[in-house]
Amino acid sequence: MLKILLTPMVGGLKYLVRRIKMFELDIDDEEIEAVTRVLRSGWIVYGPEVQAFEREFAEYIGVKHALAVTSGTVALYCALKALGIGPGDEVIVPDFTFIATATSVLCAGARPVFADIELKTYNIDPDDVLEKITNRTKAIIAVHLYGHPADMKALREICEDKNLVLIEDAAQAHGAKYCNSYVGSLGDAAAFSFYATKNVATGEGGMVTTNRDDVCEKVKLLRDHGQVRKYYHVELGWNFMMTSIQAAIGRVQLKKLEKNIEVRRKNAEFLRSEISKIKWIRPPIELSTCRHAYHLFTVWIDDSAPLSRDKLVEYMRSKGVEVAVHYPLPLHQQPLFKSMGYRECCPNATEASKHVMSIPIHQKLSREDLEYIVNILRDVDEGRF
Ligand SMILES: *Cc1c(COP(=O)(O)O)cnc(C)c1O
């Protein structure tokens, strides 16, 4: 009935009730069959399935070792510990990222020091990193935020010059490239996440990648009770082992990644070209040296917009478009860090937190979904809201 009523109006009716989610899983029969195969095999913990996932992941990234763990946060923690970071050390992290980038440093017993971001890419600013280096600094964590690679060349040079280790937080950047290399292969170690919303999703899960044999050996101990052979423990460790069930899902997800990135890139191209006609929105950029993986499509809403960022978020949600803010606070303003005595430090991060808005970009969006989103923004631009 409703359908019959609406059909003649479709052309003129932009706001047919739509529900556009921020993320949508790309899980189909292949993952279901892979999980069933593992369950029937009787081997659900770490074993050949996880090892196959590790091998395939390492091969895809172009790196010597990949070590599966329980989450991206744990992967960061393991990378830090394996590189010898601990009490008394400082680790420079961007002030604008998901909190795990910084809390993994705290969990390792070290102190995160926040560096500001470049507003061009929202990634850590190498010039500000230089300002934040002290004689306690041991490492830099470069986050490839939203799926766009950080300035790895500049960061690499700083690390070589100051004898620091470089860790990549690639939790949002599976498949992103920097100068033709996949991220995850560009530092001493890298951390990936397979949380449900990420571009490779296993529910929870993570991966450490590294070209360093010493880091690989150390992560193996850390994730398995410091065990070198059955019930023989040489050092303190945890249980961070991935299950075969997750690995089975991950292997299928990895096979789909390139195709899904291409769809996301097409969606991004469409949104970018449409949105660039609107003066108060700045779409994300892709530097010519990089391949953006478009985990998120995050735009800057200028102060000259007809609606403030927060009002626009509210309005888009009222139209059924699940927009989001990544992230509403710079890390130094999080209660956790304020309570630890952190003060104002990073003006660009603070500005970004007030102006950014992420628009759905996932691989399940139809052309009509994308047009629907653009039409809402165009209406706002023309005062129809
Ligand atoms: C998701 C994410 C993490 C943490 O990964 P989990 O698997 O959720 O623990 C770390 N850093 C960034 C930038 C992330 O987006």
C-alpha cells in the first residue's frame, strides 16, 4: 500500500524514508561456510587456520611476519612491549585518534606525549613531533587516520636521526598504500584491528606485522604466557591468542579487501565531486603518494555552514543518515588524560574535533544512497532544512 502511494512521487520526493548505516558488514555464505568448516574440524583455538591467516596477511602487506592477537589494542601493546618500551619511556602519539593509540602506551607502562596533527590529512605533524621529543622519547606511533597514510618519510627520517622506533597504528588502514608499499610494512612494527567496523572484520581481533625477527619472537612470547614449549615459561606473558573461528572469517574478509577498497574509492570519488560544489564542506584529500583506504570519509564542516557541525549531525541523523564524529575530543581533553595532568597542547587537533563529520562510505551503499546523502547536504546549502 505504502509502496503504491509513494511510487508516483519518487521523482519529486527526495526524502523517501531511508536508513543509511555508518558501517555494514560484508559477511556472506563464504564466511559462514568457513566458520562451519572450522567448527566441524574440532580445532577452534590457535592452529593451522590462524597460521594460514597470518601467512596470507603477511603476504598481502608485503612483510616478513604477521602475528594474530585478540584485538588492535593488544596488537599495539604487543608491538610496544616487543620493542622494549616501558616505564620511564615517552612515546609520541597523535592527539587526534581513537584512544587505544595512547592507552596502549599507558598499558605498557610508558607515557604518551601528544603531538598535533596536520589539518590537510588529520595525521600526525612531523614538525610538531620534533617539538615534542625529549631525552626520554623512545618511539613514535603513526596513525593512518581514516585510512590515509601518515607522512612516513618524514617520520622515518626523524626516527633514524633521533634513534627512535616507529610503530604504525594501521587499525583503520588495511590496504592503504604509501609510495606503493602497503601500510604495515613501513616501520619497526605495525598494529591492525579486525573489530567489526574495520575494513577487515572478524568481530574482535588484531594483527602485529613486522619485518624484524626479534619483534616477531617477542610477540609470540607475549601473546602466549611467555611459553617456548608446552608448560615451559621463560617470561611474563598474557593470553592474547586468536581463535581459528576468527581466523576463518578473517581469511575470507582479506580476500574481499581489494574489491571493497575499490568500491569505497568509487563512492569517495562520487561524494568528493558532488560535495566540492558546496563551499562550506571540505572533503578529504588523497596525497599523490598515497592510496587512501577510505575506512572513513571524513569531511570538514566550516564555520560558515548554514548549520553548525553538531546541528548538521543531528539533522542528517533525523533524515536517516548515520553520520558520526571521529572524534569529538582530542585525546588531551579526555577525562582520563585531564585527570593525569595533561594540558592544552594541540590546537589543530582541538579544531578538528569541533569541525569533522564522517559520512557513510561503506561498500554496501547504492548510488541512490549516495545521491540521497548529497541531496540532503545540497538542501542544507540552499537553506531548505
Ligand atoms: C579500532 C582502533 C584501534 C583499536 O582496535 P581494537 O581492535 O578495537 O582494539 C586502535 N587504533 C585505532 C586508530 C583504531 O581505529
